[in-house]
Amino acid sequence: MDIFDKIKKNRGALGQHAEYSHGYFMFPKLEGDISNKMMFRGKEVLVWSVNNYLGMANHPEVRKADADAAAKYGLSQPMGARMMSGNSNLHEKLEEELSSFVSKEDTILVNFGYQGMASAIDALVDRKDVIVYDSESHACILDGVRMHQGKRFVYAHNEIDKLEIMLQRATKIIGETDGGILVITEGVFGMGGDTGKLPEIVALKKKYDFRLFVDDAHGIGTMGETGAGTGEHYGVQDDIDIYFGTFAKAFASIGGFISSTENVVDYLRYNMRSQIFAKSLPMPLVVGNLKRLELFRNDTSFKDDLWKIADALQAGLKAEGFNLGETDSQVTPVILRGGPFEAANVVTDLRENYAIFCSLVTYPVVPKDVILLRLIPTAVHTLEDVDYTVGVFKKIKAKLERGEYDKEKVVFA
């Protein structure tokens, strides 16, 4: 079959719904300054769908640093890949500051978290090695694992006994290949909000020889006493061999970083294809990320404000009987029962009649009878926002239970 004909017939799990969902359920346009309230289709809505965890996006010092750097350097400088012509003192300074913040010897910047994670996995292992990873790992991890030419084992999400079984299998294999084992998990799982069982995983190092790679995209800046992440939160940061953080969440920016020993990071600099063959991170982003790091590293009130909202939101929803799953982070999933059509009606009602914008997750990401509404609290939300949202969710839950969102009772055109 011709490739174009195949694409026309099979639009994919999400693309098959594009005709009616594009611009509303998928690819919606939130406009205006990034904050607790933004514009959606010409109407102001209360937004629980933007990963501006610490409120950095429109902090005046951040906006000034971004603007001044853009005026001074433009978006082109430095021109070229880091290895060839795109290095700078500021890139190296950001790497040094990040290393200090997360208590690692060295750091390498990556242009995008997704490509950086996939490319790092590709660089770290060869066909002799075995990867063992959590079943609910982010897509960037899954894509990195897919490139691996050696053995790989997946263990049931956060089930340490299943992880140990896979480690036993991996240990047997490397005994024959003379390779190593890389265990990959997340600090905070971005969909369910539960944290990886890092202390339990680290404890297995006493029995098995492996290196631990932690994707802490949602944990950097939000977890731990200083905001240095989930490893700090659990007191096991030193036992994380390779630490990944993104600038797309708490930093409200673009890019990411990988921190480890000086030897490992130096190896990645010379072997990670996504950085060797890609243009350097533009200077305004480097300068802006330096300012963001300076602000929340020196002032934990940003993180404190986030948690004031997160704690209030989760407590309020739980008090009304909502199922928030296993979250023990700021990520707040609200789990309801219903099919895709009911899910669409729930979200439309929230947006059109209550001016609340949150993310909808349905099958195939979750089981067919599950509606997952993911709320992302931030430091710029207010307790009034929380009270209003809890009250509205109480109403939509009652409507759902009464069948008002059933297919026969369409509430949207």
C-alpha cells in the first residue's frame, strides 16, 4: 500500500478523532499571559492545565531577563552545535549551577527534554547491556528504550517485587554478555502524580549491580526541602546515578539537563547524538534559565506557595469523595467513571458553563471506562480558585452520576 493511502485510512488512536476534537479537546489555544486565568475561545477561564509550577513564566525578573537577553543576543547566538561552534561561558555556567543545585559532579544541557532523554539512553547502553524500566515511564523513556539493541525488561508500575524479578533475569543475562544493567524510573509520574519508589529501588543495590537513571521532570523545583527534586525529598539523591531534569515545568522554559559523575557527563558530551548534531540552546533561554534557577534556589517561597495550593486542592477534593489515585506530589488526577462521550461532555460543561480549563485523559491512555481530569496547581493560583474548583467538581460529579452526560443527552454542539 502507498504510504499516503495508508495514512489516509489509519489516522492513529488520537488522530481518528481530529475532525471534531481539533482546536477544542486537542490542540486548544490558550491565549494571554501565562497565569491562573487565561483566554480560551474568547472567554476567560480558570486554567489548571499549564506546568508553570512555580509561577516563573510571568515573574517580572524573569520576563526582564528573557527580554534583555533576547535584545542583547537575539535568538541565533550561539550558532551551531555545542561541539563545533555553539559553546559559551553562559552555557557552562548554567551547567555548573545545576550541578551544584542537584548535588552532582557535572551536568550537560539538552535542547529538549524528550529528545535528550531518548538520546541519553541510546548513548549509555549497548547490545551487551540490559534496561529495566517502569511500565508507566514517560514516552521519551519508552522511545529511548525502543532504540536499545540489547535486552530490556519492563516491571509493573512501582511494584518492587516485580522489579526484583526483572533484576534477577537481567543479572543472569549480563553474566553471559559481560554487560551492565540500567534501571530507569521517574521521580514524579506526570500522569498519576505518584512518586517513584526511590528508597526501595536504591535498597536493591545491596543485592544487585545496576545503575539508576531517574527522570525527575515534575520533581525538579517542586520536591525536596530546597526543590532539588524527588531524590532530595526521599534522602537518596546521592544514590541516583544519572539525574534528568527539564526546564519545561518548574522553570517554565525550554530545554533540560542531565547530571551525573564528571566521567559520565563527559562521555555524554561526546556521544549523545541529539546534542552533537543539533544547534546549541539559544542564549536567551540559557540566560533566562539561569535567572529562574537563581530565584527559586534562593527563595523557597515559590515552592511553598505551590504546595499551599496543591495541599488545599487535594484536601478539598478528597473531602468531597473524589478519587485522586496514588498521587503524593503536586500533580492532581481526578478519576471518574465514564466513556469517551461522557468525558467530552464533562469537559465541555466545565469549559463552557463553569469557565474551568483542565486536561482530559481518556482511552487508550487510561482504561475504556475511566475519565481522568488532570489538574496542575501552581504558585500563582489562589485559595479562591481552589474553593471555586472544588465546588464545581462536586456539581459535575453529581451530574455524571445522574447520567446527564450520557450520549443521548448531548450538552455540546
